Amino acid sequence: MLIAQVTDIHLGFQPDDPAELNRRRFDDVMASLLALEPRPDVLLATGDLAESGSIASYRSLKTVFDALPFPVLPAIGNHDVRRNFTSVFGRERMDGGYVQYVAEAGPLRIIVLDTVEEGLHGGAFDNGRAAWLAAALAASSKPTIVVLHHPPIETGNGWMTERSDAPWVRRLHDVVAGHRHVIRLLSGHLHRAIVTNWAGTTLAVCPSTAPQVAIDFRALDADDPDGRDMVIAEAPGFALHYWTGTDLVTHFGSGGEHPVLARYNARMQPTVRHILAERG
Ligand SMILES: [Fe+2]
Ligand SMILES: [Fe+2]
């Protein structure tokens, strides 16, 4: 089973330009995912789908999603507008006023959370949402993936991090910890590929299709705009999570053209033959 993931599309960053940079970067990633064989079984779209949460941006994305040969599970991010998001992607994904729902994906269960609080850049997870997650986790012991836009982690990376003692982080930690069937947390928001252990499981952050956040571990001073790099245009990214039957293996890739330095031809054949023979 293959679970593809895109995140932080930020469609509509240049609202008057239908061929905007973020659109082209997203299209490049989707072309890469559609070229995969076998194809993904499902696509996670983990928030910040639209820069300003406009219905026009969501409709444009929905046109793409509806044409895919696999279903899409959308999550909400801090740039999204809940009301517009659900009016396009479906109110059946709302529960208790939040975009939170459970989806079955073959042998896996996927729980999509809503970590948005209007006006906040960072995450939120109140007692109501914690109770909802606790009930969802208790309902099945199937291997479960928890999807949430905001990763509850301290990254060390400048302006894109979270306090590990933030109340919402502690609240989420307390619900997830102890559930051995949570095999992975999958996030976006940080615009970088990041992997860590967290609450007794593994958390992976998918790189954005929109431009990335620069790595810079120096302290930030709100009174000193020192000219450091903040947003950079590395290749647009995606993640591909491969379920082996017992483990979830996460790959990170990027869309667009890449130079090909070796192909499987007669020159590479001895190497391939050797590797396959060794594996038995
Ligand atoms: Fe984002
Ligand atoms: Fe975000």
C-alpha cells in the first residue's frame, strides 16, 4: 500500500496569476505522483492548501483532486479558512465544528486532526479535540496514522518551531502516548522534510510543494532583521509512505525535471544482477 502526501500548496499566493509559481510547483509534484507505478492508493493533502483560504483556490484544487485515480484526504492548515474549506471539500469531514475525521485505508486507519485556531500561526488542540482523538484511537487497534498540519515539535530552526511545553503540545502528547497502534504522525507546516521520535511513535514532516523554509539554527531577534534567508526555492517536495505489511517506510521526493545520471541499461546490468543475486 502506498500513501502519497503533499502539503503547503499555498495556492493563490499570486491570486491574479493562474500560472503562479505555487501552481506550477504543485503541478510538477502531481505529475511525479501520477507517473509512479504502482500508483499511490490515497493522497494526503496536509493543510495550507490555499494561501488565503479562498473558495476559488479550493475549487481549483478540487478540480485536480477529483480527476485523480485515487482518493484525497484533505486536512486544514493555519492559512486555510475552515468555512470555505468545508464548503468545497465537504462538510461530512466536519465533526464538532472541526475538520477532523477517520478514514479506512486498507489495512491502515487514518485519523485526520484539525490543529487550527483562527488568528494563530502555530498549532492548537483543546480539550474537546483531545477527547475526540482519544475516542477515535480507542475505537480500533488497527495500525493508525495520525495526520495533523502542525507538527508539535521543537525543530531548532529559527522561526518554524514549536515550544515542547506548549499546552496544546502537552495535551496532544498525553493522548497519543501509550497508543502503540499509532505507527506514525504525518504533518506539514514546516516547509521542510523532518523526521523525529515523538510520544513513543515517529513523526514525519512532508516538505512543501510551495517554496521551502531555509535551515538556520541561529537565534532570532524580533528587533534585528538581520537579512538572513527565510524562504528559498528548493525543488517542490512530496512524501510517499510505503506500508510493508508491518512497517511504514517514508520516502521523500521532489517534482520537476531532474538530471538522470544513470539508467538501467547494459552498463548498469552487472550492478543490478549482483544486487539481486545477493538478495536471493
Ligand atoms: Fe505553509
Ligand atoms: Fe502552516
